Amino acid sequence: MDFIVLDFETTGLRNEDQIIEIGYVWIQNGEIRAERSSLINPGKPISSRITQITGIDTEMVTDAPGIHEVIEGFAKFLRGKMIVAHNTSFDVHFLNNAL
């Protein structure tokens, strides 16, 4: 079995909020194939409330790529893999919005 344990951090919970971090673990045949975490520049300041929750602040994402620079390649990587997440509907909503 081939699956991805996925987690996004975002600027909030609303439709207009943006992904600020993509984290995943890729598991194939019961073995960890890769673990990655990438910061994403949301194109706007990150509120102090979100920084308290995620530990990610505006300065940390200043030089990070925007979501449009990484989402197509990430979507191709996900193709054919099962997605597992703690709050799947939340993460998939933001993934779909980015696509």
C-alpha cells in the first residue's frame, strides 16, 4: 500500500486563507520512503494568532516559494496515493483551493 500522511498549516480556517506549510510522510509497503516539510509564502502577513498556533511567522516564509510554484508538482506526487490526515476534510479543502 502506498499512502501519504498529510498536514497543512494555514493562515486561518476561511476559504480565502492560504497554506503556509505542507508537511507529509510517504509510506510505501509499510516503510517510510520520505518525510518532508516545506514552508509556503502566503503573499500576506501571518497573524500573531496563527504564529502562536503554528509557530510560523511572516519572516519565516518571506523567502519561501508561493503555493503556485509548488502545488502542481505536489499534486503530481500525490497522484495514485491514498491520503491520510488527522482532519482530512480541512487539508483536502485547502489542497483543492490551491489547485
